Amino acid sequence: MRQWRSMRAGLTSLSSAFVTRDFYCPNLSIPKIRPIPNPNFSNNRTPIRSISAMATAFDSEKARFKIALCQLSVTADKERNIAHARKAIEDAAGKGAQLVVLPEIWNSPYSNDSFPVYAEDIDAGSDASPSTAMLSEAARRLQITIIGGSIPERCGDRLYNTCCVFGKDGKLRAKHRKIHLFDIDIPGKITFMESKTLTAGENPTIVDTDVGRIGIGICYDIRFQELAMVYAARGAHLLCYPGAFNMTTGPLHWELLQRARAADNQLYVATCSPARDTSAGYTAWGHSTLVGPFGEVLATTEHEETIIIAEIDYSLIELRRQSIPDKQANYVGWVHHEVQAQRVIIRILRQCQLVQRRATLVHHSNEHRQVLSISIIRGLMAKAVAKDMVRVPIRCRVRDKGLVKYKDEDGDSVVRLD
């Protein structure tokens, strides 16, 4: 009961954050979903400003900085890969970069056979993780922020594809485990199943750094617009995706997806790929890129090893949003189709680990009108508050698929997830 009372306290904050009501529309028509945000609202109960305000909150010096995308060649020699990455980081810092991004799986060949061999215990640190020890030392010595690409991580009996973020003090600021594993089978082209050796991560990762608030994804994560929406809703200025697209999907989708995520959310997107090695078992596409909040390519390269140095100016985020105001400040934007609305909600709740994979969202009908109701989702919202996740300001019902239902003091049926 004490726990439920604390949850209800969270719901009080929720009701003040979003002035909500039921939205009706004729049956089978497109529902009008319109949350009304409070720009002072934050999941962690501390006031935050909207994305626009945050973008302009940096002074003129901090709002503009140089980013380095280190497109590195990767070999089977782990010690060489670490030393080579250190040299690239030093070169990038010497050119004025305050944020350095490394590629996906930069310390190991990209293969299921190599992941267990090259995996490191990041939490143990030091000798157990020479790759991250180097990143920490370099960040502290050079006084820069490092998005450490990704390396195979060993945690107990599981392996993850993990990105570590280090601040200027050399401390680990965040650790993102790839959520969407690269399991594809294109007949006659490419077949790769990361799930044969790797375990999927469970949580979105957003981190405050000296160069802004950054959302982290790894390679295949970029295909899921809902993850980027979560980051945008949480006030990210920049999305970083270390990735190793291949020679089939790279030409088709690599730039397309980056520009889509940037244009969708009107923020910066940076990707960093390994350099192409045609003799390797897996051939990367390369073409590391920085995309601006208009979806414009600001800097890119071909497939050879190189370091891209480009400038980011967060003040342009506000300018772009004023020019084309298709996003609101601090919530997931308009959802204009019933099926899409269900997909967006359920995926975000799954990302937050608030529903089981088989849980589905349904509407109920009343006098030939469809209703999106707030009552059922409030329990999930309270859990989202506790997990510091984005709230989905949409009313909906959750079909009971093994979840526990009970009624709150107002008589509303709420889903409890123990």
C-alpha cells in the first residue's frame, strides 16, 4: 500500500504535467491525439526546460563545438586496435575536437566467432577491460568527451554489444547495450545473426555531457524511430549511432536513416563506421556522417580510414524548429493514425520494460465513438516516472496478457507490473 501511495504521488505530477482529456472521433476515423505539455515537467521531479530552451541554454562558446568521427581500420590484433584508436583520439583532440566518436566494434573483428574472444568485463575495469581503460585515460588527459563506439562486453555468462561514454574527468558517464540486435537474412546478399552470441540490451540511454545531452544507439538501433522519439522527448541535442552497416544495406539505408532521424526530431545525428576492409569476413560500408537538424548532411566521407572534423551549433536547433515547427517541446509528437499510435505506445513501453512483449493495446467503443482513455495507462506512467523514462501522453487500454489488474481508489482499473 505504501508503494502504491508513492505511485499515486507520481500520478499527481503526471496530471499537472499534461492537461489531459478523452478525445473522441467517429468510428474508424483517424483519432486526434493532442497532449498539452507543461515545459517545467521532468520525470525526475526536477524542473527542466524544453528542448528549444535547452538548445539555447548553452552560452555561445558551449553551443558551438567540434565533433570528430574516427572511421578506423580494425584488425585481428586487439592491442594494435587499442593503440590505433588512442592515436586517432589524440589526433582528433589536437584538431580541436571536444567530442570524439569511435565506430561500432572497433577493438575486434565483427563476427560471432570473435565476440566471445575479444569481450571485456567493463564493470571490472582496469586489466579486465583495456579498451575502456584507454578511453577513460584519454578523455581525462585530453579533457574531451568520448563516445566510445562499441566493444563486445562480457557480463556473467552473457555478451553484449556495448557503447561507453566518458566525460572530461575520465569517468564513465553512461553505458548503452545495443537494444535491437542485427539479425537479418537477405537471400543471395547477406545473413548475419548477432543473437547467436549477443544478448539484447533493455534500456534506452541518454546522457548529459559537457557537450550537451546525447542519446545513444548502436547500428541497428537507428532503424527504430521510436527510440529516437524517446531521446528527443527527453531533451537530447544530439543522437550518436556507432554503426557498421554492410555493403547491402549501407548503400540503401545508411544515409537515409540518419537524415530521417534528424528530420523527424529536428536535432543532430552523428554516425561512425569502421573503415572498409574487403578482406574481412564482414565488410563495412563506411561513410561516417554528421547530419544537421534540417536533415542536411553536414559532413561525410567515403570508405577509407579517416577522421572527420565538423562543427555542431546547438543554436541552429531552435532556429530550425522555428522555421518548421513540427515538433513540440518535451513530449512525443502528434500521432495521426490509430495503428501507428498503438505501435508507438507499446514499443516505448517495451523499451521502458513496462509491458511484456505479448501485451497489446486496444481501444473500446462507446456509442459508435472511439475513446483513448487515460485511466488504464496511469499505472504504467507511474512506473515510467520511477524509471526516469518518457511518459506517453496518450490514453489507452492494455489487454490483460498475464499482467495483474486491480482497481485504484477512484475505481479505475490499473495495470500493476510487479
